Amino acid sequence: MTQIETTVEYSNGYEEDEYMLQEDEWDRDLLLDPAWEKQQRKTFTAWCNSHLRKAGTQIENIEDDFRNGLKLMLLLEVISGERLPKPDRGKMRFHKIANVNKALDFITSKGVKLVSIGAEEIVDGNVKMTLGMIWTIILRFAIQDISVEETSAKEGLLLWCQRKTAPYRNVNVQNFHLSWKDGLAFCALIHRHRPDLIDYAKLNKDDPLGNLNLALDIAEKHLDIPKMLDAEDIVNTPKPDERAIMTYVSCFYHAFAGAEQAETAANRICKVLGVNQENEKMMEEYEKLASELLEWIRRTTPWLENRAPEKTISEMQQKLEDFRDYRRQHKPPKVQEKCQLEINFNTLQTKLRISNRPNFMPSEGKMVSDIASAWKGLEQAEKGYEEWLLTEIRRLQRLDHLAEKFRQKASAHETWTAGKDELLSLKDFESASLFEVRALLRKHEAFESDLAAHQDRVEQIAAIAQELNELDFHDAATVNERCQKICDLWDQLGTLTQKRRDALERTEKLLETIDQLFLEFAKRAAPFNNWMEGAMEDLQDMFIVHTVEEVQSLVLAHEQFKATLPEADSERQAILGIQAEVQKIAQSYGISPDLNNPYSTISTDQLSAKWDQVKQLVPQRDSSLQEELALQQSHERLRRQFAAQANLIGPWIQTRMEEIGHSTMEVSETLEDQMTQLKQLEHVIVNYKPNIDTLEGDHQLIQESLIFDNKHTNYTMEHIRVGWELLLTTIARTINEIETQILTRDAKGISQEQMNEFRSSFNHFDRKKNGAMEADDFRACLISMGYDLGEAEFARIMLLVDASGTGVVSFQSFIDFMTRETADTDTAEQVVASFRILATDKPYILVEELQRELPAEQAEYCISRMPPYTGPDAVEGALDYTSFSTALYGESDL
């Protein structure tokens, strides 16, 4: 639209025809004629409301409702399709003046020079100024762009009215006031474009009131043109207001302008037959693809649903590797097939709707919803399968570790308890001397100390056995049996220990005090020996860690243990010193050098041997901890490497999704521009695939290393895969939607401006901005576009745009509905009429006529499928084109 500079001054007089010219000044004291003021109030108010209702509002009093400037700005946004600056929301006078100034500035930006119209007058409710401002808006946005044979504005509109009403009697349109008083000019305009609405022959020139009311009522009811005039006012006014009449007549111009010519008969038939052939081919391809995909889903789902655990880690790792092969090699092609299947189905249905054919109904069980349901079942089976595999591997690792720990501790305990019950059952004290009895008593005290020290080990064995049972260890029966034997023997040792103590204490009174050095040796040697055994167990204890911090914690504990070795060595030398003191005393007092310590079974050789073993185990423990530290550091590098890539790929995918969403919301660009942008974006996405493959490789290394956690990123490989698959599906679906819109636009003859208007209306009422309108928003959108909706009518429309009953309306459904409402479509009647033209009005058509008028391929298609004509006037070779046409559209008869 070419913007021209327009200068408008609002004045009381209408004598000059050149109302677009600049006047010298404005007489502010001049008032509107009361009759004209009344007509302008009604007409301008109705005109404003016809646009404001698209935004869900209206005005009642034209000079009061525009005073704060808010509805004035909203009116300009609706009629221009552009956004104005954000209005001031205050209620003070300067807020209102600021809002009105924003509206006036916008009008000025459209090439209109406003003379003597100021924001203060509008805010003060000046009727003259307000009506003048509205007339300025009507001129600019409703009348200025009307052009007939290089005339513009008023002359163009008048010429259009003269041409449309020229054939009608008693109609002579020469102006926009007296020529319209009898109402026949309005009726002639309606009858010229919609002869079904008015019987013009029955109209009477002497009944101007009836003629006007009839035209106003029919325009409001059938043409969606609100009543902007009052019939009585026009009849009773010597000279009706020219601006009111022009405003109302411009609505007729916009309602009737732009009718399209029908296509020629032969081209229409070619198009119909070509579309039918292409649709049949697409139906066959859909059936084949759907069958293959459903069969693959039926084979794959039971495999993913199998949760039977294996007994060994290697078997579970093989399952994990099989699952990785499925995710990398088998599933991605099927995802593409499913997406392509949905695209083909949507394209086919769109083509069928565009060509007015019945919807395609796939074979039973092969609907898109059936495939989606089967795919959902597949994904539900797949969901959690990998997590279950990893959890099961971790459980088996834990079980192996616990089982080995149980065997070590049980073996050590069984070795220690071996023969203890027999020793506790001996009656050796009955024939012993007093010295020997006291020695046996002290020895028994040392044993009790040793027994108490082993209590923790028994509890650890029982706890490990319980955990193995809780984790469902496959050989739990053997573990339980061995644990029960250890506990039973432990209870038995406790009972025997108490009995022997009682017996020794009864005999103690008869015995001499034994050498205190032996007693001290026994008391210090037993705990030290137990400490060394515990140290050896700890030094040989297996460990399982997953992080560098855990290994460092073990290293720190080991360093702390090594720090205690000097103190332990001092204790060892002190214990050995006691034995040396015994030997010295024995030699000094002539005691047998072969004297054995009666209080302890531990010898100095045993202590030395265990001490040497502890010293050998310490560096071995150092080495194993350092090896594990190096392994965990390698794992940490893998984590960081994966996180660095994932933290780039995740936001990249999100950004592309936002770009796709933004491209579909942009109404200022053509569909071809949007398609170009989407194709470029699709190319970028496809070229990004190597980054996903690289990340898959890093993920495989992590899983092969059995790394389960990664604190450096919130993205998992599953998140990336799902996001990538969603991105591929979304870009393909969006491109298909744009292609469908282009196909719809071209097939229906819809202009780019109409498509933009449809998109703008859809975006305006898409409250959640998710590409779908709720039912209430859809109703509001229809009302804003001039639909008079009752409950029954709205329910009918919802069945068309939301056949599945989801409660929302997609943009494609909205476009399909609007094109059915606004565009010319092929019908069975039109095809029959086209064939009748080719058959020179005969009820049948001959083979040679088809071959002469149609291309070879379409002619052969008709000949092979058109049934013979059996009417009374049939001739040899006559074909029934009526039955053939109705069959194309799925109708039984015309």
C-alpha cells in the first residue's frame, strides 16, 4: 500500500468536494449542525465498534470513551495491525493527554496532517474535535486507499457506486447525501452482489423508510456490516451527513471487493484428476510405511519390557551393550520413519481437504493415533530400561564386594574360633598345681578380652549377611547357613567361657599368685595382637569408590594409620621387653629356660611375625590406593570432557527450538521467507549431527568405565537424545506446516495479506503462546472477525476444527476453517458443470471428446473409471460423467 500525505481539517461545512485539501484555519466557535452531529455520532460510534469488537471491547459515548486515550490507541492498533507505544496507566490528566498524543502521533506518522486537533480538546470531551479526529482516521484507513481507474478516495468510491448501481431503475448516485435518501442505492448495491438477499423488483421508491431499514437490516445480518445509520434521521434530514454516508458505503466496498474468477472447465478437471491420482499414491505409501513400522514396534516392545536380571556382571553388561546398539543403530531410523509417516498423513489430509475430498481413513489399526499409541507403548517400555540395567550392574558389583568381604571375615573368624570350644571344655585345672590354676585363670581372662574384641567382627559378619539377603544375593542360602553356624558357635563360646571362669574362680583360693610379668605380658600382648590382626584385615580390606574425593579420604585414613605405627612399635618393644625380663628372671633364679607363659597363647615369635606382615602390607596398601586414585582421576577427566560438550549442546538445542518457534510466530514475513529460514535452520541442524555423535562416543567411554555420576553438568545423554529427537521432529513438522499453508494459500487463492491477518489474529488469541488456542479464545477470535456465534453454531465449528475433541485449535485447523469460509473450492457440482461444458450440454460425454479436451494422462484416467451412460438418450460409447464426478467427492448424488 502506497502511503500518501493527507491533510484533513474538521469543519462544520461540507460545500467543498475536495475535502482532502488543507484549509487555512479552523473556526473553533462554529458548532456542528445538530442533525449531522447525531448522524455522525451514530455512524462513527458503530464504525469504531466494528473494529474494537475484534479486541473484545466497544464504546458507548464517542466523546467520553476516548478521553483517556486507551481505547483510541487500541482502535488504531486493530485497524492498522501495528503496535503503538505502551500507554500510560495513570488516571491523571497529563496521563490521558500523553496517551492521546501517542495516538495523534501515530496518525501523523501515516502521512496525515492534523490541523487544529489537539490532545487537550479530546481529553476535555470536545465533540467537534473528537468527531473530526475519527473522520480523519476513517479517511486514512477506510477510504483513502480506494482506487477505481486511477481515481482515489471519494471520487473512486463514488465511481464504484455509480458502476455497481447503473443498471438499476430509480437509482442515480451523484453524491454521498441526497442520492441515498430513498434507500434504493443501498438495496441496489446489495442486490448487485447478493441477489439472493433482496427482491429488487418489489421495492418502491415512495417507501424510503422501508427501503433503508431493509438495506440496513440485511447488511447487518448477512454482510456483517453494523448499523451505522438511522433510517428516520436520513429521511427526515434535508441533506444527510456526507461523512456518515461515505463511512457506511465504504463498508460495502470492503465487503464486496475482491471477488475471484473461476478457473476454466478443462483446467479444473485436470487439477481434480491430478490431485486424485497423487492422493491415491500417497495412500498406498502410507499403508506400506505404517505396516512396517507397527511390525517393528511389535517385535521390539517385548524385548524392552523384559526385566529378568542376570547373575553376573558380564551378562548384564552384554544387555547394556545390546541396548546401546538399539539406541544408536535401530531406533533413530524408526524415529525418522514415524516422523515422515505423520508428515505424509498430514499432507495427504490437507490435500484432501483442499480439494474437497473425503478424509483418508487408513486400514484398521494403522491410524496415526494407532501408531502414536504403539510408539508410546514402546517408549514406556524403553523408559527406565537403561537405568534398570545400570542399577542392576551396580547391585551386582556391590554383591560381589560384600560376598568377598563376608568370606574373608568369616574365614578369619572361623580360624580364630577353631578348637576354642574344646579348650574351654578342658578339665586341666583339676590336677593342676596352685600356680598352674592361677595361670589358667589369667589365661582365661586374656581369652575373655580377646573374645570381647572379636564381638565387632561377629556383628560385622551378621550385618554383611543381612545386606546380602536384602540385595537378593543369588547364593544367599549358603551365606545364611555359614552365618548361622558362626553365631551358634559364638553363643556356645560365650556359655563355655562363663562356665570355665566359674570353675577357675572356685579353685583360685587354692592356688598361688602367678608371676605378674607373665600376666602383664598376656594383658598387653592380647590387645596388641588383636590390633595387629585388625590392622592386617584393614590393610587387606577391599574397597570400592566412585570419586576422587572418596579415594583421597581412604588415602588420608591410611596416612593417619601410618602415623600410629611408631607408637605401636613402642608398644611391641615394651611387650617384647616383658618377655625378655621373664627370661632374665628365669636365668637369675635358676628357673627352666623352657618356661611357657601360662596366661597367653601368644608368643613373641607370633608378635614379630605379625608385625613384619603389617609392615609388608602397608606399602602394598599405598600402591593400591595410588592406582585407584589415578583411575578415579581418569574418570574425572571423562566426566569433565562429557560435561563440556553437553553444556554446549543442550543450550544449542534449546536455542534452535526457540528459533523455530519464533519463525512460526512472525507475521511480517511471507510463507516463502519462513520456509527459506526453516530450510536454512534445518541444514544447520543436520550439520550439527557430528557433535551429537562425538558426545555419544564420550558417553560410551563413561559407561564402559562404569561412571554413574557427573556433578559438572545437569545434562544426561538421555536429555540430549530426547532434545535432539524433538528438535528433528519439530523442524520437520514445522516445515511441513509451512508447506501445507503455502499449498492451502495457493490452492484457495488466499493472498499473503490474508494469511498474515489469519496469523495475526491467531497469535493475538493464542494466550499461552504454545501454537494452540483454547476453545474460549477461539470463540473470541471468531467474534472479533465478525462471526455471530450461538452455542449450536460454535459447537458445529468446533467439530470441524477439533474433530478429536482435544479442546484446543491448532493453527493448521484454524487456517483450514478460514479458507473454507473465505476461498472458492471445487465441488462435485462444479466438476459436473465443467464436464457438461466439454460435452456441449449433453448428459453424457464421448471418449473422443475427453481425448480432445483433456491431456492424455487425465483423459485415460477418466475413460478407465467413468461408467457407461444408461439414460434413454444414450449412444454407443457414451460415458456417465455425473456419476464419475459424485464418486470423486464421496457423494451419493447431486
